[in-house]
Amino acid sequence: MLNISNNQLNKRVSLEGYASYKKIFISKYNTLFNRFLGAFFIVFLIVLLLPWTQNVNGNGFLTTLTPDQRPQTIQSQIPGKLEKWFVREGDFVKKGDTILFISEIKNEYQDPRLVERTNEQRDAKSRSVLSYQEKIKQLKNQVGALSNEGQLKLSQAENKLKQARFKVTSDTEDFKAAQTNIDIAARQFERDSTLQAEGLKAMTDVEEKRLKLQETQAKLIGQENKLLASKNEVINAQIEINRISAEYVEKIAKARSDRFTAESSQAEAEGEVSKLENISANYSIRNSLLYITAPQNGFINKAIMGGIGETFKEGEKLVGIMPANYDLAVETFVEPIDLPLMHLGEDVRIQFDGWPAIFFSGWPNASFGTYAGKVVAIETFISSNGKFRILIAPDTDETPWPPNIRVGSGAYTIALLEDVPIWYEMWRQLNGFPPNYYKPDVKEAKTVQK
């Protein structure tokens, strides 16, 4: 009964004598229930005051701490055809061990003596370089010989010029002497002619003087001819000097031109030799690429291309390998709203897939089967899944991670933040607020970065 009527029956009629009244209003269970509610309320208040560790959860998987320790695929740098496998899946290989042999599929590389023939072409060009060097040497000697010969020829011509000039000087003096002699002969002839007219000289004397005058005149003409001939010899000697200079300049220029041509041909031959050496080295390296070798110690995971005779392009994946030595880490992802809470050196609890664990979110110290880690890297750009990537390494001060976990298996991570009362955490969750923002110890963060 709700007792909402104005004419209430319990105020006019006593109900204490009825059995139902005793069971409802005077029952001992009512007292116990009231005590239970009071105790529950007190316990609830105490629980609200208990500490609670705030955390940020994330799902990830096991990976390696450094990129060179992660599973990788081996590609071929050249296109080819599978010829022979030297390993099986699951085999352990050391660095440099041969995994696979391939063959060429391009026509220009299929000659089995390609490197040998290229080296022969290189050697032939090298010999032509030596020939050009010898030719240049001989042309240098020829230029020197022509220079010396030209100097000697010029010295000889200059000596002839000096002799001609000396002869001109001598003939000039003789010509002057002949002029003096003709003057003397003329005066003697005039004087004897005058004396003969006066009867003092005989006609024979006059005729002798005339004859001597004529002879002197003839000598003068001859001496003048000699002088002109000597001057012509001087001119001829000068012309000869110019001719010799021009001749040897032309010869030396031609020899130098031949030398420069030989040097140009030598440089061209040396360039071809260098090009052939480069081609030969490339062919040798290409031949070494026919054997696919292990880049590091590890286990063969999977043969991506397995059939003999299959062809492939350069850069195509052939086989997968897992490094033998690696340092485990966990790669997890957090929401963008939780990213400001992540810091280097942050403590993280990890639960591995397939590894039994009992975990209490707010009391990590009371959990079992989880392992400790620390944040060592935080991605600065969002991933394709809309979250930020976090890399977690094992905490060396805590229990080591299980030895049987493998790279690629799943992991559930819980980043531990501040300790707050439970009532605060419930209030935060109901309002949808993020966990408390705080900064970790600076010294600890620097230590982890190092």
C-alpha cells in the first residue's frame, strides 16, 4: 500500500497484531540489510580514496630496436632467371653465404667471356696510348732538333751577311782608291798634254798618260761593279736569313701541330681506356651479382620466388630472412589526444599475446604476467591508422622479457602515468577528460635518450 489516500487505514486500525506486520516492519533482516548498506557505503567511501594509477592503453606488436635487425627481404639488383637454390626455408645462414644462383636474361650480357673480351679491348687501347706517348716524345725531340738546326742555319746566314758587309766595306775602299787613281791619272794626262803642247814632253809620254787614264777608268768601273755585287750579296744574305727563319718556323709549327694532334689522340685513347675499365668493372660486379648472398646472419623465412627457371625484374623480392641477433622492442600506437602524455623514459607495462597474465588497470604492482618497458622513441608524424607510433624497449632493471616471444606477435601496452584517487579517476572518466598532464624527470629522460 502506498498510503496516499486522505483516509489512511493504519492510523485508525492497529496492525501490530498481524503476522504480516511483524514480518515486514519488525523483521531482523531489515536491520541486517540496513547495517549492510551502511557498511557498503563506508567501504565505498574508503575505496574512493584509494590510489589509482592513470594509464594510456595501446595495441601493438613485437619488433626490433634497430631497423637493421628487423625481418627483411633480399632483392636482386639485376633482372635474371632462377637457376639453383643453395638453402631451404628455415636454414641458418651466415653473412656472405650463397643463397641463390641466377643467370642473365639480357642479350648484351649473355657472353660468358664478356669481361675477358672487354679487357682485351682495354689492353689494345692501352697500347695505342703508349704509341701516342712515344710519338709525342719523338715530336718533342724533332721540335728540339729543328730549333737547334734553325739556330745553326741562322748563325751561318748571319756570318755570310757579316762577310758580305765586310766585302762591301772593302770594295767601297777599293772604289774610293780607284776614284783617287783616276783623278791622279787625269791630272797627269792634262799636265803632260800641256807640257807636250809647249814642247816640253814627247807625244809618247802623253799617250802613255792617256792609256793609264783609260786603264784607271776601266778599273774604277770594275771596282764599282764589285761594290754593287757586294751590296747585292748583303741583300741576298738578309733574304736568306728571313727565308731560313720562315722555313724553320713553319717546320717547328708543323711538328708542334703534329704533337698537339698526338696529345689529343692520346687523351681520347686514355678516355676510351678509362671508359673500358669502367665497363669491365661494371661487368665484373654484375657477374658477382649472379650469386645472391646473405646480407647478415639469420634464418631463411620464406622463398618468395621458388621455381627454377622463373624470371624476375630488378628489385623484385626473392627471399625473406630474419636476422639471428636482435634486440626486441614493442611497437604500439596511441591516440592523438594521449600523445602529449608520452615522454621518453615513460614506464610501460606490457602483456604479450599467448603469455598468461592477470592485469589490474589501476594497480599495476598487483598484476601478474606483465613485463616492464620504457619509451625510447615517439613518432613525430601520424601513422596511416590515425594514431602515433611509440617504440618501447625492455626495462633492464625489471624482469627480463620471456625468451620465447617472437617478432611480429601481438602486445597490449599500458603506459603508467600519475597516481590519483579513485574518485578523481571516476570523475575524469565520466566527464571524458584526458589524464593529468605532467612532465617526467628531466634527468631520467636525458638518460634514456643517451
